[in-house]
Amino acid sequence: MRVEQQIEYEAQSDAEAIQVARSRLGREAVILSSRPIKLGGVLGMFKRNALWVTAGILVPEKEDQMSESRERMVAFQHLLEVRRAVTGAQDSMAERRAEPLQTSAFMPTASPVPPPSVQGAAVQAYEMNAVPRRAHEESHLSKDVDEIKEILTKVLARLDGDDDELAPGMGFGLDDNARKLMAADVEKNIAMDLVEEFRHSSGGRQFNHWLASKIPVMGGDPGSALGGRKILFAGPTGVGKTTSIAKIAAGQSLWANRKVVLMTADTYRIAAVEQLRTYAKILSIPIEITAEPRDVECAIRKHKDADLILLDTAGRSHYDDGRMEELHTLYEAFAPDTVHLVMASNVKYRDMLRIIDRMGIVPISALLFTKLDETASCGTILNVLRDFSLPASFFTNGQNVPNDIEVARGDYFVNLLFDNVMAGKEK
């Protein structure tokens, strides 16, 4: 990646920095760096704050590649534009009492914020129930983990027996719906079970509509899809976990008017901390860096009035036993209401199983699938949802923040599943 047409200039805010860069260099301009400076004044006094900005255009060494850093910068700047639009719309609403701004189908209409007394009562009730709930969760931790292990053993045994079961040309006699599912990389065993179940319980519905009703999801809106107040996100490296958290935080902060706190335990990668810090700055929400479990507990007490606490964990290789133990320790310190396992949808089914196996050291509440825009088949997602009876919470399909994320819905997923199959046939 190289920089072209680099410029430096003074700006009063991040939003102005973006505007100037794009007016001078075009829509592809990105902010390379910005640092606070003081200008003017008399005899060293009355200086004003400003930013000294370096901007430019990033060009990949190979034109068909876009680096992660460039995508991140674009996402930052898109969020700045959205934040600016929302702020302007809110000011306008205060004067004209206009309707709430809606930018994305993912973002809900802003719900009324309860008065402080009600919020305080809710937090107090939460804290009174926190200890018994935590004890209850810990008593079931081993059971939940053992259930995941048991399911994995059965699934892997089935796969070992099915590897050579469907050789080329052996699809003769299969139901058309089974063929469609298998063309989307749904396992033969699962495809046949679904078709058989459809024959006995379709109720006259078309297969697509029936299948959509069988996709387990966390909830119909972002709040219920999150599943609580304290949310932990876990997953392997490079799946888009931090960006997904930023999208959720933006939606809950900007549109749902909730008091959101970002926390990160990813102290292994400085870039990851800075990435989340930048999102927090744009959204004007607090961020806590938690290097140790006791930092987590202190941060929770500090933000006891928060409506939502989102904890970003370090991307962990599922082959690293030491990191898995760290995840378990972090889980115990945070005592989350839900754990969302983040997985990229463009990985193989067996790799997904290995990830669930190792990440299953903590109870998994829901699955968040990223990079749906980077795969030609979504059947592996259906395999996992069907095998483990875990609900999907969100789907992400791009880098833009706060857009490019959808609350998981059966109809959305099934349409994507079969649209990709048809697109493959057209090619």
C-alpha cells in the first residue's frame, strides 16, 4: 500500500478534516493522521485548539487488493459522516419536531428513554440479582460446555462417515430442495433431514418460507438480538469482531439512545485498541481498556448506570490453549448476560466446528456471522445452526459502520442462501 497526493492542513474537528480532504482530493481521500495543536493567542495565552491533519489517497500495490487498514479508515470516515448527519438531524428536530432520522434497516426507531429514577431502579434491581444469577450461571457452566462437546463428537463422527457417501454423479433421485441445499454447501445429512421434516410439517407453505421459519434467531430487533446488558464477543483472529461491535454500538447509541460503554481486553494488538478508541471518540461514548480481570470488575462498577456494556476480547487462535484459559478467566470476571461467538461465514464447515469446540470453553449464547459479502455459499452457516441449535444474532455484509449489519432473520438468510446458488448457476 502506498500513499499518493498527500496533503497537510489545519482543521477544527474530525468532521471538518474529512470534508476538507474529500473536497481537495476526492471521495477516495482518507485521513492518515491527526494531532491536536494550539494556534494563535497573545503572549502565550488565549490559544485555540485545532487539529493538524495529514490526508492522502491510499493505493494498493496490487489494484485488485484492498488492505484491512484502508477498509478501516473508510469505515471510520463513513461513521463520522453518519454521526454528523445524526447530530444535524437532532438539532433540526429540536426546532421543527420532525420525525426521527432512519439511515439503515438495522437501526431501530429511537425509543423513549426512561427517566433517571426508572433507570436507577432498573440498575439497582440488576445489581440485587447479579450475585444469584452469576452463581446460577457458574453452576451450569460445566453442563453447557459438556453439551457442546457431546454434540461436536456426534457431528464429527457423522462427517467422518459421510465424507465419501456422495461421490460425483450420486445425486440421482434426490429431492429438488435437497439438491438446492447441497448446492449451497449444506451437508447431505442435514439437507435430507430438512426435506423430510418439510414433507410432514410444511402446512402448504413453499419450501423457502418454511425453511426461513426454522432458522433459530436471538430476536427481531437489535436490543433483543443482543440478549442483555453485559455482552461478551469472542472469536478467532481476523473475523471482523471489533468492527461488528462498533456497528452495534453505533446503532444502540445513535438510534436507540442507550448509554453504551465499550470495553476491550484485546491488549495484544495496539491497533485493535486504537481502532475501538477511534470509534468510541466518534460516537462520544466511553471506552475502558481492561488488561486484567480486576480491571473488568472495576470498569463495571464505574459504569453501573450504563444501559449496555460491550466487551471486545482478543482474537484467539483456537489452537492456543493458553489463550483459551484467558478467555475463561475473562468470562468469570465479566459474568456476561450473553456470549456472542463471532465467525466468518467464508470458512469451511470443519473449521467452524473446531472453532466452536475450542471457544466452547465458555457457554455460547449466540452466533454472529461476518463477511457474508465474501462468500458464494452460506450452507456452512445452516449446518452449524442446525447441528448446535444455537441462534444467530447478527449478520454482517461489509465494512461500513454503522451500516452493513443486519439483525439475523430467517427470510434474509434463506434468500441469501438460494440467491447465491442461482448466481453460481448463471456463471
